Amino acid sequence: MIKYLSGAAFIILIAFSSCQNMDGKENPNTQVFQDSIFNKYSDGGEITVQLQYQTNLYATFWNKSMFNADDASRQNKAYEIAQMALRIYGKDNTLEKIKVIVTKDKQSPQKEVDINLDSLKKAAKIN
């Protein structure tokens, strides 16, 4: 009996841990998105992309020129990045929010732009 219970507990543990890993890097679009925004917006700075729960996308830029730009320019770039994400993740994506985070370097303060994708999806007629 203990053998069966320990076997069942092991299977449940494996199933739970695999569910935890079905996020972010598991989605092949995440790497395509990261490469695309790196090619267009990097200016030599580092970029990371993180997909959380298949709904929240975080793009972090270590880029002095984007950090020093005015709020309107940063907002425009964030909208361009959001539109790119919608194209890359496709018509049936589950994205709800994109947050673009900009900083000079890893120790500096951050400037953030949140984009709710509902209105952008409607405007682009994606969903």
C-alpha cells in the first residue's frame, strides 16, 4: 500500500512540476519575440523577455538612449513592441498585458510602460 501511495505521490509531483514549467521559455514565440525586438531596438543594450502565465509579457531593456528618451517616445516604442508581440504570438494568443521596462543598467532605477492589449487587439482586429 505504501508503495502505491509513494508512486502516486511521485506522479503527482512530476505532473505539478511540469505544469509549473509550461510557461515563458516553453513558448517558441518568446524567443522569436526576443530576437525581433533585440534586432530592432537593442542599440547594443541587453534585452530580456519573460512570459508569465501565458498572459503577461515583460520586456526589459538595458538601454541608455531609450531610458533618456521622453515619455512620449518611450510610450510609442512600447506600443510598437506590443504590436510586434501580437503579430508574433498570433491570432489566438492569450496575452493580456505587456510591460516594457527600461533602465540604463542593471543597478539603475526603472521606467515602466504598461500596455493593456484588449484595445490594441480590437484596433488590430486580432481577436
